[in-house]
Amino acid sequence: MPIWFAYTLIVLLIITSVLLTMLILLHRGKGGGLSSMFGGGVSSSLAGSSVAEKNLDRYTVLVGIVWFACIVGLGLWLKLATNGAA
């Protein structure tokens, strides 16, 4: 496979890594963890999840799948590149 394929996957991996980090940090805490021990356990009276939270979940899963595909693609490219050089 050409080298531009690997560079494209690396750039896509960096972008999705940053996006995935930001999306995960945007999620609201569910409580019961370390954040609630240090005073972050104040919960609102709104029960259920809103449309925005469901969309945030979907975007997080989608970006996670793309991130995983980049990891697998780079692994396969590296395997093919090293087998071709040997």
C-alpha cells in the first residue's frame, strides 16, 4: 500500500483522538465515582436523558468506531509494509 495511506490514517487518528477526548469530557457524570466523593455529586431533578445527551452518545460511539478503524488500518498497513520489505 502507498505511504500516503498511512499518513492519512495517522492524521485521521490524531483528529479522532482529540475529538474523542473532547466528547468524553462533555458527558455528564453518572455519580457514585470519585467525582461525587469530592463534592461533584450534586444531581439535578431532571430524570432521563435529553436529546442532546443521546446525540452526544451517538457521536462518541461513531468517533470511537472511526478511531478503532484507524488503529486496525494502521496495524494492517504496518504488517503489510514490513512483510513486503523482508
